[in-house]
Amino acid sequence: MSRYIIEGGHRLQGSVCIQGAKNSALPILAACVVGCGEHVIRNCPQLSDVDATVEILRHIGCKVRRDADCIAVDSTNVTAGSIPDLLMHEMRSSVIFLGAIAARIGDAQLSLPGGCEIGLRPIDLHLDALRKLGAVITEEGGRIHLSCPDGLHGATVALSFPSVGATENVLIAACTAKGTTTLINAAREPEISDLADFLNRCGAHISGAGEGIITVEGVRKLHAAEHCVIPDRIAAGSYMIAAAVTRGDVFVENIIPAHLGPMVGLFESFGCRIDMEGRRMHLRAPKRLKAVPAIRTMPYPGFPTDMQAPFMTACAVAEGTGVIVETVFESRFRHVPELLKLGADIFVDGRTAVIKGVPVLNGAVVGASDLRGGFALIAGGLAAQGETTVHSLRHTDRGYHALDTNLRNLGARIRRINDDEEKDEKEYRAGSAGFAE
Ligand code: UD1
């Protein structure tokens, strides 16, 4: 199993440039299916979830070329509307292809994504919304079959919860539907606005993205376009946590400061000094963080659920007691038992965690069970005294490009060992007592 080995206790200093947003890149790549021609998407992060999306695009007939962060998707020929189970299981958010394939060829088949490591993840809101737009959807044996016998048409769709994925599916599907779609209680995340910007570049008529009501006036067809993905606010927040728990002094470059709004006040409450300079943020952490008032995860512009686990690590080393309430996902505390192994003092009751800060964490062997929880453990390892091993890097590989390189550039002592490097590791252990860069 791939793992990181971290020698903790080193202060992070320097600057880190933030990758493109995973949660923008994935729906934008899926949306390339709707407009015919060669799209060019820049600033796509190099992540395993992006690899899986590219595999799906190729499977359904698109030609895809990749050059580092730039992905060209030629969607002239979309020949298949069916996504194999293996590719669906690779990445839960492949459900975002439903709206795109429905709009383009009117017939899609894929397996139900089911639960995942952060709890049940139903897609009822996606399916109900697409039905309102005229899709006929049947579910059998864990597979969904979507067809559009009369094409898609505009409709008023009200979401009972502002689901990010359901909002994206509706936007993508409604672009070329006949008539006007009004989406009520839409998700307002910056990634929704980025997707809408891309679709509008392709010729769509979307207004109100980023607000609770979005209007889509259907057009006959979309064309190809170029787009640059926004910076990843969750990756930015994660590096800020790494700096905060190591008494760090770090510049986070290439961000959109407004997107970090829900987090900045909390960093200040922790006692960090934050200065904004254009598209970069300077974070200076105190010797010891102070506990923050209760944190409650909420849809944007509230505090993001994706930052809940990393913030828990900061609470774990802060002076005083903090409370975190997870309201978005039903089971997103699987990092807690692993943080306990590092010496954290955390009590969980349902969706509430009470974190009593300890003066010091101690290195241990821990395993990631989801993407952001994995980062929380890495941050814990950076803060801890001694050596921490974090297993199951397939989770963090889904969301952080060049994580160990970036952290090393900031002064962290972190090494990655891949499956095939067991032998090298044994030799290294035998021949050296120190920590190799
Ligand atoms: C997206 C993000 C994920 C983030 C989440 C919330 C991507 C690829 N992923 O996930 O990183 O944590 O937003 O900000 O963008 N729900 C239903 N029925 C549905 C859809 C959702 O009950 O049909 C529930 C979910 O179970 C969950 C809540 O709504 O409890 C939020 O889900 P949603 O906003 O849809 O998240 P995702 O789009 O899956």
C-alpha cells in the first residue's frame, strides 16, 4: 500500500501555488460532451479523479489529449451512452455524466453509485430533476436507464437541498433543452459558477449561477470552447491548515480570496494572522492555536464540509475545546479514530465532535479512509512529534496534486513510498538513520 512517512514538528515556510479545482474540472470535463467539437480545458489538476473522468470520456467516444494541466476533449463523436460499472465505481461523481449524455444523445445507462466512505450518497435529487426536464428514468438491478423519448424540455425545478451535483446535472442538461429552466434552491458553490461560465462560453444562456435561483434559456446546440478552471479553494484551505498546525508562515498563491471567505475568519479565531495581497494569501500562525467557537458545515457560502476533517486536526492541537457539527454528510468522521491514534482527544456523538486540544500529538501509523480525512491525518503527522505513517494514499491522490512535493518545498519532512518501493524502503531503513528529503 502506498504511504507517506512524515517526520513531524517542522515549521512550514515559503509559498505554495494552488492547483485547479477538482470539483470544477470534473463537471466541466463531463459538460464537454454536450457541445460538439474540440474543447480546451486549462488548469485541470493532475489527479486520479481526473484520470477516471478522461477514461469515461474516451469510453463514450470522445478523443482526449492531455498535456500536463491542459486537456483537449474532442466530442465530435459521442458513440456510447453507457458507462461500465468499473468506471462508475472508480469515481462517485461520474453521475455528473448523466445530464451531459442525456443532453447529447438522449440515452444513458450507468450503475447507481451507492454509498461511499463518507456515508450514503443518494442521487434522488439528480433523478427527480432530470425527470422534470422530460427524462424517463428506470432503475433495475442497480443500474439506471435514462431515455428522452420527446427530448428534454425546460421546467421549474426546486431542489429540497442545494445539492452541488444535482445543480450541475440540471445546468448541463437544461442548456439544450427546449424552453426555459428555472432552478430553485440551487447550490451556490464557486464551482457551479465556473461550470456555468464554461457552458456560457459554449453558447449556453445561463444566468444567476452563484445565487439560489438559476435560469437557463435552452439553445439549439452548444459549440466547443476554451476555459481555464478556477483555483481549488479546498486545496488552498488544506495548505493553510498545514501551515496553521506547524506554527507556519506560508504564502498561498493563485487563489480567489472571496472563495476562501467562509474559512478566513476561523483561521483568525485560531490566532493566525491573515493578509491578502491580490491573488495570494499570507498566513502566519501563532506558537499555539486557540480553540475556535463551534464550527458547523453548511452549503456555500457556509463553512465547507470538505474542510471539516482538516479543521479538526487544527482543533486537536489548539488550546481549549472546540466543537464541530457535520450537517451535510451523514457519516464524515472516519478520520476521528485515526486522529485518536496520534493522541488527539475527540468525542463523537452522532454528527457532533467535541475536540479537547492537546499540547502535542505523537507520531503513529494511521490509514486514510477518504480524501479530506486523509489530509487531516497528514496535517496531524506534520504537527506531531516523531514519525507518522499515513497509509491508503489512493484517497488523497484523488484530490491533491504533488502533495508531498509541495509540502517538502515548504520545509516538511515527508516521503512517499509506493507499493513497488518496499524493497528500497527496507534498504533505506537499513542504511540510514536520518530522514531523506
Ligand atoms: C460535492 C463535492 C464534494 C462536497 C459536496 C458538498 C464534487 C465532485 N464533490 O459532492 O466534494 O463535499 O459537494 O459540498 O463536486 N443528496 C441527496 N440526494 C441527492 C444528492 C445529494 O440526498 O440526490 C445529499 C447527500 O447525500 C449529502 C448532501 O445532499 O448529504 C450534499 O450532497 P451534494 O451537494 O450533492 O454533494 P456532491 O455533489 O455529491
